[in-house]
Amino acid sequence: MCIAIPARVVSVDEMMAKVDMMGNERIVGTHLVPDVQVGDYVLVHAGFAIEIVDPQYAKETEELLIEEANARE
């Protein structure tokens, strides 16, 4: 199964961005979302931001991922 994780864009530098993904910062490629800006929320899969999403969608998805992880404990 493949999964994309929501993340908030912290900084953008050409075709790369630093994102905050549930409290962890990562560098991701932005080739698929060239119009991304600081403060946007993106879905990250395999090291790339693949889609810009609205903040509510990002929050709901993050909550579902946390709920699933807690259920597996």
C-alpha cells in the first residue's frame, strides 16, 4: 500500500522545499507542484510533494493517520 502524508511547507528553494510533517522536518522535491508557497499544505509521497491540499483536509488526514497508528499499538 502506498500512502501520502500531509505536510506544511516551511521554506521553498527552487525545486525543493522544507516541510513540517507531524513535527518532523524533511526536504522534499516540488517538481510536481511548482506553484507551492510557504504555508501551503502538501501531500508527500516518496520524497516529493505530489499535491497541494487545503489545511482542513491535511488536518483530517493527519488525525486519521494518528488514529490508525494508535489502534495498532
